[in-house]
Amino acid sequence: MNVLWQFFRLSSPLYGLVGAGYLVACLPWWRHAWTHRISGFVFAVALPAMMFQLMSHQGSLPLEDGRVLLAYFGSCLIVFVLGRAAGAWLFRLDGTSQSVFGLGGIFSNIVLTGLPIAKLALGAEAVPVVALLLVFNALTLWTLVSVSVEWSRHGSFSAAGFAKTAVRVLRNPIILAIVGGTAFGRLGFALPPLADSGLAAVGNVAAPAALLTLGMGLAAFPLQQEWASSLTICALKLLVQPLLVWSLAIALGLPAVELRAAVLVASMAVGVNVYLMSMQFQAIQATIASSIVLSNLFAAFTTPLLLAALHAAT
């Protein structure tokens, strides 16, 4: 119980920042354009600076265990299939809507919550593992849902569609910072002390700014009367996926750092990218919007529970 309380005390200020951002964005005088500008700074400057500076120090650390990808994305595939089945049997969704429904159960908000919480709750040694998952996450899961939708509609998937997804992912400034910083460190280079401290200072702003930005963004997603389907997605995302990642990580013999980081990432709320996908395919937008809001509320309680359980078991 003491360990559980410690993790609640550790995470409550983090989710408090999300709540503060939400309340600020709900103020009558707040303008949506301000949220957009803050979000632009976080995505284009603060988080890339944090990731480049952290990853540039990777030359002195061992390579991340590739088995973490098997544990994490293996769970994604299983939960995606379960999500599609639940969408079909419980809610009578068509193939496209089933695909987006399944994506909601596996696409974590790694950027805005996974990275900041991993850095603050698990320590800097967990960040490279989260970064590894982040690099592969968008490409793998966007490709998975695109294949699923195209197969539902046409019985095929084009190479051009995969190429378009890959280009979009690789142009992401955070992905570029992770890849560039890792290469910089692995090649034996070191940042000048002034540049290193400057990037670190900007990066220190990234975690709280990302959580505030998430809260501001949530204000744009009103809760709809889609309780049953939204709660099902939340259960898949916040309970089934992290427990399945944990099981696969144990089966693969992952070390404690990789195991904790993978489970933490899996326990994060539904990512905003799922809503973009629902808009692209014109499918269950209200359900996904509600799932994003609800999963962030629930994650404030389920993530500390999982962290405490991980601490006790590993």
C-alpha cells in the first residue's frame, strides 16, 4: 500500500498538469489559436530538444533489447484483433469502423504522456526504451490499421499507401530528433558543453509543457453519448494491453528496465492520432473522442496501480 501511495503521489502532479491545461483551455477568453501555438512549440522545439540531448548520450549506454519490440507490438497485434472482434460482435460495426475501434485499444499517447512520465517516474534509463517504441509505433500501427481498412474495403493494400505513411512518420521532428541524436551518440560524437546544457534546459520544459498541451487539446474533444463502446476501448487500452505486454515481456525474459518501460507505454491513454485516423476514414469519431477523454481520466488511476505492481513484482 505504501508503494502504491508513492506512485499516486508521484503521478498525481503529472496528471494535475493535464487537468490544469484542460481548465485553462475551457476559460471563455482562451483562444484555440493559443493552444495551437503552444502545441507547435512542444512538438517542434521542446520535445525534439529533449530527445536529441538524451539520445546523444547513448554512446555510453548498451543497446536497447530488441525483444521489447516483440513484446510490445506482439501485444498490439493481439489486442487489435480482439478490438476488431469486439467491434463486430458487441457493436455491429463495419470493417472500417472495426479497424479504427481496434486501433483505439493499442495506440498510446507516447509523445505527450509516455515520454514525460517515463522520464519522471522510471528515470532517464527508461527513456531510450520508450524512444525505441515511439520510433516504430506510428509506422507500425498506422500501417496495421491502413492495411485492415483497405482489406475491408478492397481486399488489398497498395505499396504507395505504405510509402506515404512512412514518409509522414519520418518527417516528424520528434522521430528525426530521436534518430539523429542516437546516431550522433553512437558515432562517438559529443555535444559542446554549452549546447548540451542549452538543449537540456529546453528539454526540462518539455515534460510539463507536453502535459499541459495534452490537457488543452482534450478540451476540444467533448464527451458524447457513446459510453459502452468508449468504455470498451478504455478497458482494452488501459488494462488488457498493458497486462498482455507484461505477460509477453516475462515470457521473453526482458530485463526490468525494458519490462517497466514497455508496460508503462502500454498503460498510456488513447493517442490523439486515433482521432485523426477516425476523421480520415469517417468512422466512429464520437466514440474515439470520448475514449480519448475518458482514458486520460482513468489512466490517472490505472497507471499508478500498474507502476506499483511492476515495482513489487520486478
